[in-house]
Amino acid sequence: MRRLLVTSAILIGLMGCAGSSSSSPQNSDGVATLTGTQIASQNCVSGTVVADRAVNIVTTVAPITSIVSSIVGDTGTVITGLVPEGTNSHTFEPPPSAASVLEGADVVFINGLVLEEPTKNLAEANLRNGAVVCELATAVLPESDWIFDFSFPKSGGKPNPHLWTNPPMAIDYATVILDTLTHIDPANADAYKTNHEAFVAQIRSLDDATKVATATLPIESRKLVTYHDAYAYFARQYGWQVVGAIQPASFEEPTAKDVVALIRQVRSESVRAIFGSEVFPSPILEQIGKETGVTYVDVLRDDDLPGEPGSPEHSYAELMRFNFVTMVESLGGDATALNSLELANVPDKAKYPQ
Ligand SMILES: [Zn+2]
């Protein structure tokens, strides 16, 4: 009997080891503790199952709304975006009317990594029992891979949140979305799975074309100076270098001293073009362009999808194609691989505030 107990204790110990992820840190008692990514992903699949009615989803920025919509397809699941396209999502404060939208949600998909704190707080104050806030970036990116940089310095405590500008990370978002929807809405599990497979195939083709287009640029040309600091994870994925971002952490205009430093950097790094966006128009870009003689391009879209809601080009994949083509062509490369991509998009019935 005694021997049996000992054997059981060893077995339980072994099972404990096998069950915990090898990457889990341990506390001082040697017990595995959950990482931030594990806590965030478990939270996404902790909602109450919805039966006999359509699922209600609320989202924040348009690229996330579009990715969710790709997985939802024509299941009848309702998606309502909260952040109007073309607004600064980093400083966005939800209007009081958002409280009632959030009250009706089964799941609120946000980017996380401290991008949408006011919306997250409003959601947590208004969600009904059994509804969840799913933080996509927090669920897919381990803290060791967070990037702190120009506009997102470590001292501010907010990592660069723009994972979606890196297509493979959009696939990671889509997989968390699939798991979350399958959990709360098992009746539509097959449809979500099929839509997820189609989205993954589409984004893999975008990823391949981005690699091909990048390869047409000599390494010394793959340098980005952007106004908004949205391409850190893209750059790490495809071997580009973010030389600098113009927008300070406060999201106000840079000081004269910052501008002088950037002009010096643009000259010393032989940067070929600098990039602004429609979301953040700034006269500073023109000034740096004039002083350095470098082309400035102010049409990147960051999180503002091309076209009108409901039109085929109004999608996450088309947004990324547009941004990457703009970068590659402005720096002297050939974006044919991206331009010739067939991006068949599913009908998108999500509500995108404008
Ligand atoms: Zn941004």
C-alpha cells in the first residue's frame, strides 16, 4: 500500500511536469506560474456558451474588426467596431454611447498591450456576467518579444502594440479569435474553422509576396523613417530597419530639437524616403523632406482600411498590401508580387464607424 502511494506521488509529479508548458516560469516554491500570454489566452476562452441567438462581438480598431469578420463570415454573428477609422486609436476615448454597445457584447476583441485602456475599462465596467474581453496581442506575444522603441519607450511602460502590421502575427490573432468563437458558439464551429483556413491561406500568400517584394530592395534600402511608429514587428519579421519614428510618445508634434536630430539621422543613414500617414497628417514631414532632399510619402494608412465599408478593398489584407506596396515602390523596389496577389475577400457585414 505504502509503495503504491509513493508510485502515485511520482506519477502525479510527472503528470504535473508534462502538463505545464516548459516555458512557464516557476515561483520560489518551484510551482509553475502562468505567463501573461497564457493568462490572456485562457481568458479569451472563458466566456459563457451562447445558444439560440446570434453572438454579439464588439471590436476596437478596423484591422481587428476586419480579421474578426473574416473568421465570422456569413454565420450571422454580429460585429460592431468602436474606434472610427482614421482616428488616433492610441488616444481614443469611447463616447458614453459605447457603454450600451458593450453591455450587449458576448466577446470584446481588443488589441491589448495597453493600446485601448479607456475602452477596456469601459468594457469591464459594463460587460454582463459570462462575457469576456479578449486581448489579442497580449495573448499571442510573450513579454520577452515585446518591442519598446521611439514612440513606445520602455520608461512609458507601453510596448509598441502594432502587431497586425506583421502578417504572421495577424494569423496568430485569427487563431485566438477562432478558439474564442468556437468556445462560445460551438454551433458555428465548422464555419469558423473553414473561414479561418481561408484567412490563413490568404495571409500566407501576402506574407510570401511581401518577402519577394522585400528581396527586390538592396538591404541598405530597407530603411524606414515613419511619422507613426507602426512597423516595428513588420521590420523585425522581414529584415527591415526602423531608423526612427517622428511622433513622440505623447502623440503631440515633435519638438524643434527632435526634428533637427531626425534630419541628421536621415542624412547619415542615407534614407531614401520618409513615410507619413493619412491618420496623422503633419507639416513636419514636409519640412524634413525639404531639408534633406529625401522624398516624403504621406499616404500610409496605418489602421484606416482602403475603400468604403462593404467594398472588396475594405479589408485587413488590402490595407497591408497598400502599405507594403507604398513602402517598396517609394524605396525603389519592385512590388509586382504584391500588386498581382489575388485577395478574394469574404463579404464583410461588420459595422465600421467612420
Ligand atoms: Zn497606431
